[in-house]
Amino acid sequence: MKLALNTLVYEVGNKGPEESLRSAVKFGFRYIEYAGIRKGNPMTMSAGQKKEAVRIVKDNDIHSTQMLLVATKETAHPDKAKRDSVFDYMKTCADFQMELGGRQLLVCWGGGLYEPGINPEQSWLYMIENVGRFAEWCLDKNLLVGIELDPHVYFICNNTYKLAKAIEDIGLPNVYPNIDVGHLVITREGPEQLEKLKSRLLHVHLSETESFAHTNSILGTGVVDFKAYVDKLIELGIEENCKKYGEPCVAGIEMGSEASGGFVDDPDHWIEESLKYLAGIMPEVTR
């Protein structure tokens, strides 16, 4: 397993994709997770910005292991026009991920939000339909579509049981569960809860929490036992799964809170401190 740099910390720190990618090079990362939000949103980036991002990635032999589809809160919105808008955003992100040379995509926000005035069962059906049609659109493009649980009551997938059920209901071979260990700490689901997902495990995020709020702060400043989850993922065969799909096995350092509107004062400092901490507890997981 290798470490990846998640560019969300730079987006929340008001830095653009060019700056985050140059920092990835500076810190010696070969793998990144690209956050498709704010200045890095493929829907609003200019052709020139996209071209420069692709150039940095290609010239420095960086692998875009995952693109985070962050603007997906309305995946299950009762207004079909809003669901269709999210679908268009997801396709645009997929196209850009292919330009960057990557295959994995992550539908964030627990697959979507429960909206006021609509029953949870209907929200579930809207989520399955929208994520499912996106995954089907991705099939012949050899793209992989991830869903993750998000750890509060208004997220549709907010525990490992719902995550497993979503994958079952969508029923397509290119759908996988993204594992965010900070989310699991908040939902009080220990490493053993990952066993039900073992056959599809492909990707993991290392995020921090103080156990109630998902702080996405500097790794090591909260309560997450990163090593326990990573060891369990390796035991469950995540590295073998990745080999089967021809994907690198990575743990992405995810920091910066898009959900709470937080701000990162110095993204480089956050990366430096997190790398120091990880080197102390998991020296075998390197860049």
C-alpha cells in the first residue's frame, strides 16, 4: 500500500489544482486523489487550466488514483432537473479523470442526502437510480465508481450495512466501496465491520476526527487508529483486489472540510505534519 495526496486540502485552503499538483511533486508523491470541487471543479475550469493540470501529472509520472465527485449533494434530490445536473457533473468529472489517466471515481456525500419532505425509501431509490446510471455509463469506458458512507443521519449511506446494500442494489461489477476510516470511527464501526465488503475493497481514505465531528484535521491530532484499519484492509485482501483490477493500492491523506466550510491556513504544513505522524505509526506505507 502506498500513500496518496488528496488535493482537497489545497482546495479548502483556497489553492488551485496547479498549486496542489506542484506540491504533490515537491513532497514526492507518485499518487494523488483529485478533488473535483472549488477551483478544481472540471465543470468550471478553463481548457487552459485543464491542460496545465494534465501536463503536470504526465510530466511528473503522477497517477490520479481517484477523482472525488464532491458536488454530488443532490444526487437523490426529488427535483429530477437537479438529479440530472449532478449526473452531468459526474460525467464531466469522469471525462477529466480519463484525461488525467485515472479510472476511479468517488460519489461523495454518502451517495446523496435525505431531503426534507421526501421519505427515506424514495431517496434511496433516487440514489440507486442516479449512481446506477452513472456506473452503467462508465462501464464501457473501463471506469470504476465508488460510494462511501458519510457519518451523519442526513447522508443516505451512513453505515457499512447501507453501503453494502447500495452496491448490491446497483448490481454492477464496476462499483466499489470507498473506505474512509475517519467516517468509520464516528459511526463506531471497527475494522472488523469491513469484512462484509472484502471482495470489493479498492481504495481507502485516511481522515481524522475527534470522534463526533468529522474534522478532517491534521492526521494524528484526533482519535483515529489508522494502523488498525489499514492492517485489517490488508488482511482482507485489498492489495490483491487492486492487482486484479490493475489499480495501485493507495491510502489517501484526506484533510480539509468541504462539508463544514472549514479553512486550511497552510496546506503544505498540514501535509508535512501528517506525513511525520504516519511515518511514526506506519513506516511501511510510503509514497
